[in-house]
Amino acid sequence: MKTIRASEIGTYLYCQRAWWYQKQGYEKQNQADLYTGQELHARHGRSVFVAGVMKLLAYALLLMGLIMTAAYITFLLL
């Protein structure tokens, strides 16, 4: 009995005909489009990562500014 992979189940649930073509060994005709889509997803993933890092940096700078303001006010009162 042949092992069924999770990706095969996903393909079958999305499109039974695509699954059948895959099982028959047919190559996909839209390789250029698939590559373009993968590149687009990778670029978007990098953008999301950079946005997360920038958000973390903004919070760190805000916290540092609050600490410096509190220290400045404390030294003024002394």
C-alpha cells in the first residue's frame, strides 16, 4: 500500500483533477507563474519580518525615551 502524504491530501481537497494529474506524472504547465508566485510570497515574508523588527525597535526606543525622561525629571527634583 502506498503512503499518502499530507500535501497530497491538500491537493486532493483543493482539486481532485490536479491530484490525479500529479499521480499520473504530468508536469505543471505554469512553472513560470508558480516561480513568480513563490518569489512574491518570499518578498512579502521578508517585508513582514522587517516590519516586526522595526516595531520591536520602536518599542525599545520608546521605552528608552521614557526611562531617560524619568531620570531627567528625577535629577531635576534633587
